[in-house]
Amino acid sequence: MGKLYLVPTPIGNLGDMTFRAVEVLKEVDLILAEDTRTSGKLLKHFEISTPMKSYHMHNEHQSTEGVVQVLKSGDNVALISDAGTPAISDPGFLLTRACVSEGIKVECLPGPTAFVPALVNSGLPNDRFVFEGFLPAKKGRQTRLKALSEETRTMVFYESPHKLLKTLTQFSEYFGNDRLISVSREISKVHEETVRGSISEVKAHFENNILKGEIVVVVAGKK
């Protein structure tokens, strides 16, 4: 049988692509990409001509079994997301689970993941932390925030630019205005920025600045 490779791709700076990642993407028989247009630019930059097929959150349930059959036939397959490591708030878990269930080898290459530099860069305790990814959009959001208000470990969240201020307002409500926080955006890109302080201070900063790019929010746990 073939092998499934989970291949991290740069979250910003193309220089973060590893030699091994390029080598694997050139040698596999098929690349599964979250967005073939976005990944097409990456593959072109590194002169990778491997055939590519779309695999994203809207078709992964229907596509997973077909990919498993491709792997069973002996082909090696690489899965990439738009940026970062597959399966971390991106497609990948369903396929990995299916492969493990079928006895197909799975190998995840080390590489870029947005929350790691944001956590380390925050100045908040990182010996123990909890990764929350994106909070529920509506149903269950307040229940989750209420539960996290008692969390003593550092908490890590992903957020989109247009929802950040709403989220910071809710953090003030559930965690308190004085809770320490760090917000990182555009990690590894030209306009990379990290803002640290209390929730109220950081919220005030972003109320007066235009927000762009993917965002990682790191919040201190309850004392």
C-alpha cells in the first residue's frame, strides 16, 4: 500500500518551506490541496509538477474513501492545506483516521503551525497550555467561554479579523478586563505584529487599527 504524507506549508514567508517538504511533494503520486489555486502558486514557486486534486472541508466526507482506495492501490499521497499543518483547524483528521483504521502508513512532516510562534512569542506561560482553535460561531459559544473562564492553563485561539473585536469583548466579559493577553497577526509576513497587554488595552489598540490577516490570540489562564 502507499503512504499518506501530511505536509506543512508556509503560513506566510515561503522561506519557511523545508527541503524535505519540497522533496516529498515532488516524489508522491498525488497532492491533495485545500485550495488548488492557492497551492498552485506554491507548487509553481518550487517547480513541483505533481498532479493535484481538491480536498477541503466541503468535500472531505465524500472524498475520503476514494483517497483511501488510491492509497491501497499503491500510490503515495500528500495532503497540504492553504497554510500551516494539515488537520490543525484544517482538513486532515478524517483522512488520517481512515488511513489508521485501514492500516495505511501515515507520516506527518514537521513544519509551520501558526499557534506555536504566537504562543512562544506571547511571553505567557507555555509549559502547559490548551489549544482551542476557532470558538464555536454561535451554538455552544457562551457555554464554552463559561467553561474556559475557570481554565488555569494558557489558552490559544484562532480568530478572523472581522470577529476579533467581538471576541475580545466577550473575553472581557468572561475572563475580566485585566486578564493578560497577546494577539499575533500576519506571522512570518512583512507586516507581522504582536500586541500584548490586558484584554482592555489590546482591545483599545485594535479598535483604532485596520485588521488584516489570520490572527492567533493567546490568553493567560485563571490564577
